[in-house]
Amino acid sequence: MDKAIRLSRLIILLMALLFPAGLRAHEARPHSMLVLDQSDRRGPFYYQVFSGLRAMVSEHSAAETTIYTESLDLNRFGGERYEEDFRQFLEAKYRDRPIGVVVAIGGATLELVLRWHSKLWPDTPVVFALVEERDFARLRPPPYVTGGIISVKFSDAVKAARAVVPNLATAVVVGADWERQVLFRNWKDEIATRIEGLNVVEIVGRPMAELLDRVATLPGDSAIIYLGVYTDGNGNYFPPSDALAVVAERANRPIVVASETYLGPGGIGGFVIAPTLIGAEAAKSALRILDGENPESIPLSVVDVVKPIFNWQQMERWSVNESNLPSGSEVRFREPSFLEKYRWRAVALGAALLIQAGLIAFLLHERHMRRRAEVESRQRLSELAHINRHATAGELSSSIAHELNQPLGSILTNAESAELILHSKTPDLDEVREIISDIKRDDLRASEVIRRMRSLLKRAPFETTEIDLNQTMREAFDVLSLQASAHNVAFYLQTSAEAPRVKGDPVQLQQVILNLVVNSMDAMAKMPYGRTVIARTEVNGDASAVVSISDSGPGIPQDKLNEIFDPFFTTKEQGMGIGLSIARTIILAHNGQIWAENQSAGGAVFHLSLPLVAQSTLRQLHRV
């Protein structure tokens, strides 16, 4: 029992001695880290490495951590003098800034940190990232160094190249001098060992102009493997991603890359390094050290930061089938389908289209029924107009018979005269010729009377053609000239100087004019003298043509002005009351207007307005 008590007291004493020391050691380590990367952090790759590191540090809630950063820019600068000057710069800059852990990004940076450690940070642990297996084995870091090893192999780039070019025979390696390749420098040794069945061509360290000429004329069984170009060979430096964009614009073969940041500028993809994952892994190890762990207790391991990722847009450009890619590949920049991009909108659009389709079907049915009704209505109108024309012809029959009798009588007289001359012993042939000419003239006159009557009486479907409204007016007045003479009515036709051209059915428009003129003559039937009908055609700008027919009759009763166009309304004892109704229907069918009014000096005037043919159509007709 006494022995056990003594052992317990000894353990408690040791804990009391060790715990404050450990607490003091924990409290003694500054919560700050110095991040050194081997290139320029303003470039996309190292910027994303730092972004991944900073994001992981921001999520760490144990304590506030100060981050210092420096870029060594070793792909553009180097040599013993540069390295020594940079060491002195760091020594001076951070003389009064305690550093809890140094984070070295890249194998070249780790090599310098190990060389400078005893002078700059003798008691500070080191965490590395972006260090390849060969560099790690060569450097053999001491126990105070820990971190994540990466495995980036040239053979993986070849595997990706064979996926995008199935018949690959030549791999063209493009990049800066091997001495400036801070990330893929070890590939030189791997290329030297040769890969069976593959010809490797190196275009490294060449001026940009020569490089562009060569990549533009590569054979069809080749692929480009891009390392990184930092200068054009004339002293101008730029980020390797910018150089890749220039190379991709001229290259005639796909470009395999090993960095995620090379996908956007024109790389087709490959087994690429994800820089944000590298930064996050380095931050995890650094935070564990800042929280009190020893570097020796954090095991070294190969971190999984290399992923097979490919660019869909470049795959489309080079006709690469997705099924040929390595297993587990991620495809980026794929254009989503309409359904993927607008799934819910597409569903809503589909529902709207179905509703719209139903509505359209209903409207089409209604339109069909309305069209059918319009056709039937037009047929009825045509039939009624035909009947009206027959009635008008009946009213004109005596005048028409008189007009036909005159030429027919002349023809008979001339024929008899010709017969007598021909039976004489010495017929006067010149006189016979004159008689024949008179017969021909009278025959044409009778034919014209018959033609006008047939045109008036014919039954034809409603057809619109382009017509001269002046000519239509003249023909209507020619038909009515004898009727006017028989009723002692004076006709005056004043046509527009420019021919008003409208689209319409010439027979039906002529019927409207005949109806209006006959109504005017009927209205003046009881007047002893002064019977006058004046017709005018005018052009109203570029929009319409206006026809006015006025008479010197008693006018229209003021209370009847709004009723005269109604069906079966008439002031005639023997009238049917459909003439003006038909006239209005015909004008409306021609997209026109018709109205009546009384003149201040006496008599009525009817106006009808019809839309003019478009001016472009007129110009085309003139050119023809």
C-alpha cells in the first residue's frame, strides 16, 4: 500500500513538472506563419494555392493566425547572388516578426528554406507543399520538416494524351528551359528513359515565334504536352497561363496540361494538380503545429491533389469522345442542356405550351368556323349582289335596247347600201370600203354594249385585283350614259390627276357606283329641270382614295341619314331596300368606308373611301 501511494505521488509530481513546461511551450509558439512560394503569387496557380491555404486558416477557430507571404519568383530569377540577397531581405524584414511555422510551396522553395533555416528560423518548424517524390528523396528533410508529397508523372500526361488522340505516335513537349521548370523539372529524366511506342519531341527553351510556327504544323497523330512558358525569348515575361492561350490559338493539335489553371486558357486537360487542395493540405499541417503538435508527430504522406479533369469545349473542338477518357474523369465547362439549365422554367414552359396548344387548337377551330361563316356570307352577298345587278339591268334595259338598236340599225342600212352598190354595173369599191368600215365601227360599238352588260350580269366569286379607280368610274358612267340622257340628267365626271390604284373586285365596285348613281337619278325623277350628277375621284395622301357622288335632288331626310344603309330600308315605292345595304357590305369587304350627307346648297352626296395599294408595290409595277 505504501509503495502504491509513493508511486502515485511520483506520477502527480512528474505531471506537475511537465504540464506547465508543455503549456509554456504551447504559449511560446507565435500563432503566425510565413508562406513562401517558388513563383509569383499573382499568377493563377499560386494565387489559388494561397487561396486554399487562407480559406482553411479562416475556418480555424482555435486562435487568430497572422499570415505573411513572399514570392521567390524562381522561374524568372535565380543564382547565388539573388538567393543571398533574398535571404538578407527576409532576415531584415522579419527581424521583429516572430514566425510560428514556415510554409514552403514547391521543391525549389523547400531547398532554399533548408539552406537558410539555421540563420533565419533556427527553432521554427517547416511545412512543405507541392514537393514531388524525387525532390523529397533528394532533399531528405530533417525531423522538424513535415508536409504533403505530390506525385505528378510524365507517364500520366502521356496516358491523357493517348485518351484524346487514340492513335498517338508523337508527344510534343512544349515549355521553357528545363532549368526554369520549377514544377516539372523531374520530367526530363522520365522522358530520357523512353516510353515504348512513343516518339517524344522537345520544344523547350525556344523563342515564342519559333514555337508558334512549329505547333501550327504538327502531324495528325501527335499531341502537345504543355509544361509552362515564361518568356517570349526577347526579354518579355508573362504568366504561363497567358502563354498557353497564345499557343492554343495557333496549335493544330490538342494540348495536354498538368495544372488545373491551364484548362481555361486552352488546355484539353489531363491528370492535373488542384492548387486549392495543395494550399488546404499545407494549412492543415501548419495549424496543427501552431496548436502545439510537434512536426515529428505529423506523418509524411502523398496527398491526393492530382485529378483527371478535362475541358469539354476543347473536347468538342478536337472531337474527343468522353468514353475514351480515363476512369473517374471530371469534365468541366460543359454547356448544360436546356433542361439542365432551366429545369423548372422548362417545366413551366412545357405546361404553358400545352395550355397554349389547347388554346390555339380552340382558336383554330373557331377561326375555321368563322372562316366558313364568312365564306357562306360572302356567297350570299355575291348572290344578293347578282340579283341586285339583274334588277339594275332591268331598269337599264330600255336604254340598253336603244343603245343596241342604233348600231344595229346602222349596220343594216350600210349592208343594204353595200348590196345595191355591188349589184351596179360599175360598183364604187372605195365607197364599199367606207361602208364596211362603218359596219365594223357599229359592230364594235354593239359588242362593247354587250360586253358591259355581260360584265354587269356575270356571276363570279369575290376576287381582288389591282384596279384603276378612275377607269372603273368611267366604265360605270359609260353604262349609264344613255339612261342619263333618257332622264335628262347631266353627268360630270372629274377624275384624279394621279391614277388612284386600289385592290378590289372590279365588278362589285362598279356595282356600288351604279347603285349610287341610279339612286341619285331616281331621287331627281320628279324635278322638272336641273338634274345633275357630279362624280369625283381624289387621292387622300398615301393612305386612301375617295369617291364622291353628289346630285341636285331634294337630299336625304335628316332623320333617315342613319338608316339608309340598313337592309330593306327604302324610300322608293317599288324599291327592295337592298341596294345601299349591299353597297355598304361590298365596301366593308374591301376594308373601306361609305357614308352619306346632305349638301348645304341642296342635294345629297355619297362618299366611299378605299385603301390605296402600297407605294412599294406601285414602284415595283412601274419598274416592270
